Amino acid sequence: MRVCGVNKSVITGKEPPLVLASFETYIKSSLENLKWQLKRYFGDTSKLSVEDVRDNLARLNAYENIDCLKEIEKEHITILDENEIDTREAEEVVLKGEFFWEHAAAGEATRLGAGTKYVLKLSDFPVERIINLRKREIEKDFKSDPATVKKLISELTGKNLLKQMECRPEDILPLTLGARHMLQMAYDIVKLAKKHGKNPEEVLKKQKMLLVMNGPTAERIINDFIRHNFFGFNRKTVFFMIQKSFPGIDIKNGESFYDTSHERHYRLHNHGQMVMQKTQDNVIFYIDDDKSRRYLKSKEFENILGTVKDLVSYNIEDMDYLAGSIDWQSLALSLELGKQGYAMTMEIVGQNPLKPQKGGACFRDDNKKRVVMIESNQLMGMKEEDIKHLNKNFNHYPNPVIAFRAVKEGKMHLHIDVKHSVDRNGNPKNYIYFCTPQGDINFLVKTAYIMRKKVKQIANWKSPATTPAAVKACFKQDYQKGFKEFVEKILKLTA
């Protein structure tokens, strides 16, 4: 019988902090952290291999109070009643430029095999392509169940897909997903400004944002902003950051080290590293009038965060965003909670029954006597369909300078993963990578866990299964009143 309490095989001793002053200090301190994690779990690491780590990942990453987790009840969380909350303060905050928009756009469409999501166009996914992608996904997901494979593929017809999408993908505007996010944001702000009798151009220029990109697509994305005159925003308050990728970690003679002998195995360290990187000097920049990059010191960016009342971190794959970039009700609640000392709010949504997904899972920890948001890789192999409550990946940070300073202390826990790659000679090889989620900030600052009175299901473009819903979201976005005309004006695009 399991007893609620700290699992001693998982947590012993004090975890070494990360030093986030530079990439060099992160690399050095992350290795020290890994050595500590491996030592506390395996004891003798002199004969340890990467494969040993791979075979023990579930236990290595297990949440410290895994046996103390219970499903959340309504009394444990904050309920958002969209019909009751007053959004006037939220609107005023945006009008004044006291809201910070962060777009996490470095992620790859791994299951789609199509590259960086920001630069993808849903119009480039005709019915035949979606069918082929979905077939491969079904065959992979249900390879041990031929009957289910046969049934699902028989239902995978062009007619059924068109019914789900309500249009042909080729009929939607040929915009990248990233451009759709920027345009929706500008469209909603212009609409807000007109509602309050304000000058739309002036309100657009007051906005502050950060776009997080990966190395391979950064130049293309920046050039798109320049070509489209920053979508109407002030170029000096549109900030960019290129999230760094890191080589895999190997183990030889019991010693862990980053393998810098080649570059074919570099990967991002997830969005947890993204928020840690934001605290460094000279990683965030804006494009000056002469198109040069003007880099900010950490203190400069911290001071900018000190001028806003809320920051929201958007995931580029979120489909709800395309129907409205500003969730007025959640912003209003976040502002109210900020006055009560909260520095993070996390929205809880239901699992997607069409394609259950992993991510942040919400439970009550009876040992800590609080609600926690835990990454699914800490749940000892729990199946996605058994996770009832997920983080929407739409986190608010009221008074964001608080979370920024907390992250800068280097106390985020490093999650571990093992990925299959190749060595310098092109031979198959496994490497260790870190994969800390941004959501772990809920262990650093006072956090509110929010559920709407009418619970929503998660709506992200993650896979072939969710592609029809993504096409439908783009179709609905295109047919918002005046949206096509707005796009033509900004991009000089003929719809």
C-alpha cells in the first residue's frame, strides 16, 4: 500500500541551483545539476550509460509527492464566471499599453513533420495531405490494435474532413500561423481603440511584446516584421529573442558532458529554458531604425516588465486565440488576483477527447496542502487519456517582474529526457536533454489555478488529428467582420 509522503528514492539532499548569468554558466550549472540527480538516484554512476538513464526516466522525473496526488475539487481552485466579471479595467490596461504580450514561437510541429509552427500555413494542408498524415499517425498510435486502425482509417474520408473543417484548406487566406497571431492581435486592439474613441495607431504603438523564435527561422520571421512594418506596432517595443539550442549530453566513464563534437544533435531545452534565458544580458533585442539589433541588458528588460500590470504567455499553437487574441475575462481576473499578491495564474481545461495530449496536469498535493501543476512526464507513465485537467498553456503573470526575479534565482527544477539522434559519424545514438516546462514557475511564486464556470477543452494544433479543427479556426478567423480588409491593408494581400 502506498503512503502519502516524500519519495526518498526521488528526493534527497538539496538540488544545486542553476546559474543563469550566461549560456556558459547555464551549461556548467545544468551539468552539475544532472550529476546530482543521477547520483541521488543511481548512487554509483561509474558505469552509468545514457541507456540506463533512458530506462529509468519515469522514476528519475517522478514528482516528489507522486503518491499524494488527488483530483482537484472546485473548492481548491478559482472559478471564472465569464458572465459576471467586470472587464473595464482590463480594457483600460491594454489601451494604456500596460499589458505585455509574449509569443512562444520556437516550437517545431514534430508530429506533423512540417517544421516550425510559426511559419506554417494551414492553406498548405489540402485534404489529401491531411489524410496521409492522419493515416500515418493512426498506424503509429494503434500499431498493436489492427481493428482500431482499420476502423479509423475507413472513417478518414475527404467528405468527413470537409464536414469538420467547413471549408477547403486552400480557400482560407494564405497566411502563416505566426502572421495570423500578429494580425489577430492588431485587429482586436484596433477594434478596442475604436470602441473607446481612441486613435488606433496610437494604441497599437503603446503595446509591448516579446516574440521567442528558434535559430533556423529567426531571420525569416524578423524580415516578415520589417516587410509588414511591424504589423502597425512600435518597432522599439517589439522585442525578439532567439531561443538557444544545445548539444546532447553523453556519459563516458561515469562523467556527463555536452557533446560539442558535432551539430547534428542540437535541440531546444523546452519553454522552461526559454523563461530562464530571458533573464540573461544581451539575448532580448529590438530592430532599430537602421535594421540593426539593439540588445537589452537583463535589468533593462526587468524595468520594462515593471511598467506593465500583466504579462500573458501565448502558445503559437493555441487555436482559441484566432477567434480573439485578448481573453478579457481571464485578464480581468488576473489583474484582480495580482492585487491579492498572486504572481501567476494558470487556466485549467479539459482533455481533448479526439486526441488526448500530454502537458501540464493539475492535481491537489495532499502533502503540500495545495494545488500543483505537474508536467505529465512526472506522473510515472500515466496515460494522456487518464489526465482529466490540463494547463491551457495560456499563463498570466500579474506584476510580471515578480516571476521574472524568481526565475532569475535559478531554482527551477531540470526535467530530463533521452532522445534518439546520431553521433558525429552519423551512427544512431541516444543523448540526454533537459525539458523543463515554463509551468514549473507555479512552484516559485504564489499561483492561482483557474477554471471557467463552463469548462473548456484544450484546443491546440498539435498533430494531424487536430489539423481539421485548426483549419476551421482559420476559416472562422478570416470571416470576422472586416478581417480580410484589415489583412489587405496591413499586408497588401489580395484575398
